[in-house]
Amino acid sequence: MDEINKSFSVPFQEYYNDSYYDEENFTANLSHAVCKVTGIAPEVNVFMCVFYVLIFLLAIPGNALVVLVIVSARQALTPSDMYLFNLSLADGLLALTLPLWATSMTRGWVFGDVMCKLTNMAQELSFYCSIFFLACISVDRYRVIVHAMEARKEHWVMLSRLVCAGVWSAGAILSISSAANAGTFESPDTKLQVCAEGFQQMARLLRHTVGFLLPLAIMLSCYSVTVVRLLQTRSFRKQRAMRVILAVVAAFLLCWAPHHVTVMVDTLMHIGQMQFSCSARQSMDTALFVTQSMALLHSCINPVLYAFVGEKFRRNLQQLFHRWGTLERTSSLRFSRSTSQTSEAAAFM
């Protein structure tokens, strides 16, 4: 998640050797030259600032409503409910960091080095936990639909709680390196402070494998078998569940696949496995910026796909609104009676 923080203003010395000249032959080595940093156009900065704020305004209420509905549900929670609850927490955590990045787009990073490390760690934690919980949901739906296992059995619910604790623990461990390598520096072109994470080949390898390829393989395997089972039935409800599953996989691939492919190419440039020019380097920075922004949209899409489209969630939401309406009418009636009694008492005084 470090690419978004560079904002095109990180000096490119890390991509080249320090020497501009080949000392042995005393000739200029253009492949070692330092690229000129051009930075982002001001109008792009403003646009991305607004974009981050909009994602924040969509993701926070959506995920908060999912959490509220699940917590207020009167029936026993299933493992999928537990995973969806924690998925909403992870997406909400990511959304909470967006106002900081939005501010940094126009004013630079003004929150200090410690906050830079914590924000990067929060993003990394959210990144891993969100994808892990997506994989957990796919496994649980495979278990319930394909093997017809009871979702509310006590041992399954207890196991899901342990899985959730394990996911958060694994995410916290994997995000430590992000905090350790993040820091602030002065941008050479804007003279503003920038919060960025230094390049680490191992950290990127973990993001590609543990944070994308492994969860994707689990999701595709579980959902493929689940869809085959659903195609064998003529139940309208199960066919609707199949459409939701296809939408989930499509949204995941559209949001995350371009970013990971772009980062993989960028990693090959870093380690010298791909030849490139300064124009290619700048194009890669633009691609990283755009694909990272696309990935952020996934925090807004998750509540819609997993909750609002689901029949169970809509039913629980209607029940919640009904209880709120009943409580409001009861409160108004009590207030009306209290006012009436007070008026009658005053009339006899």
C-alpha cells in the first residue's frame, strides 16, 4: 500500500545507481541517470483529494450500518455473519485513513512521522484482513451450500471466532514491516513533507502471494465448486446467490488485479529485471496511482455486495428500522402523555 503515499514526488535515486559515470570507461552511463521528478498536476491533486473524501463518505456509513445490523440481529450469528462483521471493521479502518491522505494531497503530510507510521500500518492491516475475510466468507459459503452443513452449530460459531482472532493477529504481524519502513521526507519538487514507505522486496512478495494470489486461489476454488452446485438446482434463491457470488469475484478482480499486476511490474523495475526509461518510470508511477485508487473502491463495494444485496441483511435491516420506528412512536406517546398529565396538574393548581 506504499505506492499511493509517494504521490509522484519520491526521488528516483533508488531506481538507479548513484554514479552517473562508468568509472572504468569514463563515459556517461545514461541507464544510471537520475530521472527528473515532475510531480502531480495541481488539478489532479484536487481531484484525488475529493475522490478520497467521497470514498470515505460512502465507506464509513455503509460499513457502519452493516456492523449495526449484525450486532442488533436477534437471531444467533453464523460464521458468515462473523466474517462479514470483521470485514466491515477492516474496510472501515482503511476508510478512516483516507482523510489524512486527502489532506496530504494538497498540503503535504502535516501529521508527523509517528502518525505516518501508524497510518501505513493501519492501511496494511486493513489490506490483509479485508482480503483474508473475503476468503473466509468463500470457504464458509462452500461449506454451507456444497456440504449442506448447519451454519449455526455452536462449534462452527466458536471456530469462526478463533479464525477472526487469527486473521487480525496475522494481519498485525504482516503490517509491522510497513510501520517500520514508513517515514516522512521533503519532496524535492514541492518542498512539502511526504509520507511514504521504503521499497522492500520481501514485503511486496508477501503482498503478492499471501495478500492476493493465495486468497484469490481460495476464492476461485470455493466459489467455482459452489456455482456448479447451484447450477444443479432450480431454486430461485440459490440462483440469486450465484449471481451475488459472480459479482463478488468480478468486483474483487476488477479492483485488485490491476493494482497487483502493476506493482509486480514495478517490483521487476526496482530489482533490475526490466529495462526502462524515465518516461516509462513516470508512466509506471501514474499506473500505480490510478490502480491504487481503484483498489480503494473495494471498501465501498463490499457492503453493497455482501450485505445490501443479501436477502437476510435486508430482512434484518427492515426489522431494525421497525424497532426504531416502534421505539420512536412509544417515546412520542410517553412524552405526549407526560405533557398531558403535566398540563392537567397545572390546571388544578
